[in-house]
Amino acid sequence: MPRASKSPILKSDKRIRIGIWGLGRGMSFYETCKVLNFDVVAGCDYNDHMRRAFLQANPGALATPNADEFLAADFDAVLLATYCPSHAGDAIRCLEAGKHVLSEVTAFHTMAEGVKLVETVEKTGLVYNLAENYPFSAANMWLAARWKEGLFGDLMYAEYEYVHECRPLCYTYIDGVPVQPGWTVHNWRSWINVHYYCTHSLGPVMLITGTRPVRVVSLPGRQHLAGYLMPGPEGMGGIAPSLISMDNGAVVRNLMGSTTNDTHAQRIWGTLGSAEIRDGLYLRLGASGLGPKLQVEPRWSELGELAARTGHGGGDFWVLYHFARQILDGTPAPWDIYAAADVTIPGILAFRSSLEGGKPYEVPDFRSKADRDACRADDWAQERYDVGKGCFPRGADPKLTGKFTTVMNDLIRHATQYRAWADWAKVTDSATEPRQVLALADSLIADHPQMRKVMRAARKIVDAHPRSDGARMLREMLELAEEDITMKPGFLDGLKRWRRALKRRLRAGKGG
């Protein structure tokens, strides 16, 4: 690693040459690299749009769609943010090429992949960290410090949630540009079961309390939101709760999913006190359920103030900080390969449990060779959707189906915009701020011409290929948008009359 001016953060004049593999999410770390000891010298992505953006930020760097060319280049470490189910294989390629690895979540997609990844890390002796960033909020880091001091006693129970309705990300890249070619659904979020994405909710509990999961069970949730490629218990568009036994005997309810209420609520109980993170951090202390419940303000250190200006509430800074420190001076990072396995495996097994009606599974400890041996041939995984084939029949007109991801992305926005007004209109008299419902109407009136245009485009695709997966998803969104109502010639006039009537009521003081 070449020498340069000393970093004021890591107190080292050593620099780490790093390449980013996966220039969508990967570029979210770019600015943070600058304030640590990283020099970004290479980027790899199959998508030309992403490579152009990378080169604009990094003139003169290597930018290639070829992974072999990328890994052959002269740098020390890889920030790995490739296709989620491919993380293990890609990480192994990086390690075998002599590169340290900071991998986006999750660490691996099958138990057998996890075994191979752990043993590759052990064999190479290189640094592997998981970029699990949710434990590194100010509140969670404050709780971890107090937990270590004994303020809360022993963990009894926790409920942590990562409920995130990310439907548009099924059809776009991370920067909002629709996936191309437009008849494909390349994004892994379009088909992967949300149980796999368990680390943002389980990870904080593990890091706060120092416990690890040992047993998991889950029941299937069969309801789903409209517009997902693989709905129901197999796909992404529903709810995915699991119950996890920790190694100290505590229980954690780990909740992921896509629902009608995004929530990251976090509650944790110890034998001496409890904490709740909602709109702020609240503690109940005194070893009693009736003890005083007060709000506290978790303060950052000076370094934390810098972290807070980076992505994910500071989390992106801390995962890079720990990664750099382990490379530079050997200081162990929180998310080494074994902790990465601990936090990844419960998602794989929870999904399996849900498909088997709630069968419990023991969580192996990949620090143990015997546990690894038991999983060495375990290639069980969710069946992948054929993203290369796409969601329309062979021979479909690409001029028409090529508009699918753009139309779907726009239709999601307009359908949910309409539902927000239509459903709030039913309970406006009970709303404490009815003027906000008026604002929903104003927005819908302004966007209605574009909404009609998008719905006509969607209907054209549906009618051309009515039995395709693409048509089913579009049809679900058209039903959500109440196509038979919103496309009527008189709908807009009726909406304007409703708006005028509400405005008169508000002026008269009868609406709020």
C-alpha cells in the first residue's frame, strides 16, 4: 500500500487502494472513502450507465464490465455490492485474487456457499467484513455501550424490524433509472424472499447484546401487496416474521417485509431495563415494568458527528472505518466472517421453516468445522426467477414489452398516489389535519393527465400478453388504481368538485 499524507481519523499514513464491484449501491460509499484511508481506483459493473457515472466521479480510474479484468488490476481491497444472491461467489473470487473484501449484505445465499466462503477466508488470511450498517446508528451504538456496562442486565426479548415497501426497486436500478432491457426484471428485489434480507433487523440485536442466534422458526405470511413478481410466501411482497432463540436463552422476533406501513421500530428488554426506538430513544429503568420511562439523547462522539453526515445515518462510515482499521493494524471488526455467517444463516433457515409450516431449525456455528461439515453439501435455496428470459413470452414485441419497467415504475407511483387520496377521502371528517387530504387531491389533479397516459400504456401491454407475469403485475396495479373509475372521462371533474366542496367546508370551519 503506497504512503500518502496521514489520515486525521485513522492516524495512519498508509493508503488502501480499493475497487468497487457493483456501482449502484457501491457508489453510496464513495464520498466516505475519501475521508478514510481509501483511494478508489477501479470500478466494475455490467451496466454502462453505472460505469459512466463512476468515471464522472473518478476520471482516470479503471471502469470495466469484465470481472476478470477488474480483479487483475492493482489494488488491495474490494467493496462488493453485486447481485445479492451472488455475494458469496463474488467474494470468493475477490479473496482468491488476493483482495480484502467488504461485502454488502447478505454474506451468502446457501449454507454450502457459506461453508466455502468461511474456509476461503481462513485459507487466504485476508480481511473479510460484512457491511451490515444498521447497528451503527447513534441510538444503537449508545445502547451497545450501555449494555456492555450492564445497565440493562441480560437480554430477555427483542423486537427489531426492517419493514420496507421497496416496490419501485423491483423495476429500477438504485438510482431510479428503470432496469434495461425493459422487459427484464434483473433486480434481485423483484423475486427474492424477504427472509433472506434479515440482517438489518437481527444485526443490531446481536451487536448490542453480544448474543448469537441458535434456533429459528417461522410461519408463512400468505397475503401480499400488488405489483410484485413473486408474491406470497415465496417472494418479496409480503410479511416475513421469525422467532429466534439466542445463545443466552432470550427470544428475538425478527420482522422483515413489504407492507402498508414501513417501520423500523426497535424494542429490547433486559432483566434490569428496556429500551424502545421510535421517534427517539426511550428507556424504562429500575428492574420493573412500572419503572420510570424517560427519553434519552444518544450523543455522538466527535467521530460520530462526521459519521452522521454519511449514508444510512452514519452506518456506511462505521463499516468502512472498521474495515480500514482491520486492514491497517489488525483491530478486529464487529462483522468478521463468523459474525457474518451468524447473521445471515437465520434468514435462510427462516424461509425454509416458513415453507415447511413452522419447522424449527438449529443455527449452526460456522466457527466449528463439525457444523460446517454438516452443511457442506446443503445447496437448498429459493428457486430463482429467470431474469434473463424476462416476464413476457418468447417472441413478444420488444418495442412494446421494452417499455415494461418504465411503465411499471410510473404506474406504481400513480396508483399509490390515487389510493392515498381515495382512501383518505373516506375518512376526511376524522382526520386531524384535513388540509393534508386537500393537498393529496391537489397533487392528484396535477398528475392526472400523466396518470392516464401511463395507464393506457399499461393496458396496451396487458392486452397484448394477458397471460404473462408482466401483465399480471400491471393488472394488479391497474386494479389498485381503480382503472374503471379513474379512466372515466368525468373522473377529473368529479375530483375537482370534491376538492372545492372540502375547501368550502374548511373555510367554514367544519372540516378541521
